[in-house]
Amino acid sequence: MIQGLNHLLFSVSDLETSISFYEKVFDAKWLVKAEKTAYFDLNGIWLALNEEKDLKRTEIHDSYTHIAFSINQEDLLDWEKKLRDLGVNVLTGRKRHKGDKDSIYFSDPDGHKFELHTGSVFDRLEYYQQEKPHLSFHEGHIQALHEKNK
């Protein structure tokens, strides 16, 4: 049985550039660094970087694959300002319904995409149940998730 998230690891082309990015953008605290790797604490999440200079990094720029972090709605504008002030590559987000809540998308120096999202899975499910009745919902799993997160 999966017990929880263990760590996130990103392949990066320049370790020092990426260390700076993750410290400044996410306020991640580096725990250890070596010639080609660094570990961080990101508010209780183990984040690891591995330098791999010779990888071709093309498909990542076209993919919608991303990691989303939760933020409060009232912090959205402050985050957007911080990212722009740091010169971070802020991406154009997809068109959203208000039920999807708000997000900011951006990428690190190697093109890994991140989302800062103001909604939760429960917000999304409620919106989908109201607006998209053609979808299939597993009410038992949804209820169990609600109970687990009380």
C-alpha cells in the first residue's frame, strides 16, 4: 500500500542555477549538496535535484505534465508578483471555468512545469458533478477521501 509521497526528483542541466531557482522561488531549504546532486526540504517535502548535462530536453516543453502546489486565493497576486520579480518563466495558463479555481503556471530553468493552484480536488469534483454529468464518479472513493481529509 502506498503510504504517501516520498520525494520529488528533477533532472537539471545546471545544478547551481537550479539550486538558486528552488531556493528563491519556493523558499526551499537545501539540506545537502554534492557535485551533481542536492536535497532540499520544501515545507516537509523531500525535493532532490540531479545534474544531467547531456540529456535532450525537448518533449518537456510541449507536455502538459506538471506538479501543482496548493496556495490560498488571497496569496495569488503576491505569488504572481514574486515570480515576475524573480524573472521566472510564467506560462500562459489554460482557459478555465470558475469552478476550476485559479492557477499560475511557470517553469524552472530546465522546463519542468509547476502550478500554484487555489482549489482542491474536492472543489474540482463538486464543479464536475454539477457541470459535467456525463463523467463517471466513484462515490465510494470520493466519500472515503472526504472522510480521510476531515
